[in-house]
Amino acid sequence: MWHMSMSQTINQRDLRMRSREIMDAVERGEEFVVTRDGRDVGELIPLRRTQRFVHRADFVAMSAGLVPLDPDRFFADLAGIDQDLSDPYGR
């Protein structure tokens, strides 16, 4: 689950002197704004990777507010959709 976090501000010297510690923090999801001479010059943020596996507890929590599915209505809705799966550009 991705959420917005508060960025910490570090200066260029901190980044140089504590690079391993800071990169470990970024890997854990923390974000940093890097300054030079008191001016913001960049951000260090974790890569946004697509999560491939969702734990059961997370799925249950995300699904808690969904409206229950009515199978009859679902299949009736599908019946109104063009089901032609042929390639329109095929020969």
C-alpha cells in the first residue's frame, strides 16, 4: 500500500556524509528533500514499484467498503457487451 509521507530536509553535506544511512531510509520508504546553500535542489524518494502480491489481510481491508456483487446483475450487464474477440486488424 502506498501512502504519502512527510519529507525530511537534509543538506548536501549530510547526504555526502550519511549517504548509506539515508539510502537505507529511502529503501524503507522515507523521503528526503536535499538542500544546497539553504535552497531545495532535489528529492530522494523510493521507487514506486508495482506490488504483485497482496496479503490476504490487506485484501480484506481494501474490500471492506465494496458493495456486494449480485451475480445475476453482473452477467446481465455482460450480456449487453459486444463479445466478439476477433482481431479487427487481422486478415
